[in-house]
Amino acid sequence: MSEFSAPEITSDDKLWSALGYPIPLIAIIVLFMEEKKARPFIKFHAVQSLVFNVALWILIFVVSAVTLGFGAICAPLLWLVTLWPAWESYQGKYLELPVITKFIKNQGWA
């Protein structure tokens, strides 16, 4: 009998996964590409990056609303937070973001 083994994580997988965090449009495109979506590492990070970016932009909107628009100045600084999961995914790691990873697994998205 042969055991099921996860496909090897390639440098292509790492690159697509890392680019999806700072550029969410890439994560959306990846989910429409059948050959990329079939790769578990890419799909996990694409879905996680989309949920992460939605949460981040909600946070930016709330901070901007509370500070009457002055918080929008912080938007580029808050965007820099996306570089941390991008780096981790480029290292080939399945990064567990505390609330987001649990949410996408409970939804069956990853």
C-alpha cells in the first residue's frame, strides 16, 4: 500500500503564496487558476491572505472612522503587517494566524 503524502512545496508555491498577502488580487487570481488551486500550500495561503486582508482593511476603516479620517494616514503602515505572513509563507511554513486560521478551517475553506 502506498501512503498519501502531501505534495512537495516548490519555490513556485512559495512565491505565489507570499505574493498573495501584500497583493490580495494575486490571491484572488490564484483561486481561479485550477493548477494553482489544486496545490494545498497555495490554496491555504491564498484563502488565509484574503481573510487577513479583509480583516486588516476593516481595522483600517474603523480606525479611520474613530479618528475622523486621521487614521487613514496609518493605512500604509498597517499594510506593512502583511509582509510578516508573506515572509513566513515564502519560507515554506503553514503560518497559523490566531483567529483567522481557525476561522478558515472551521468554514472548510482550507
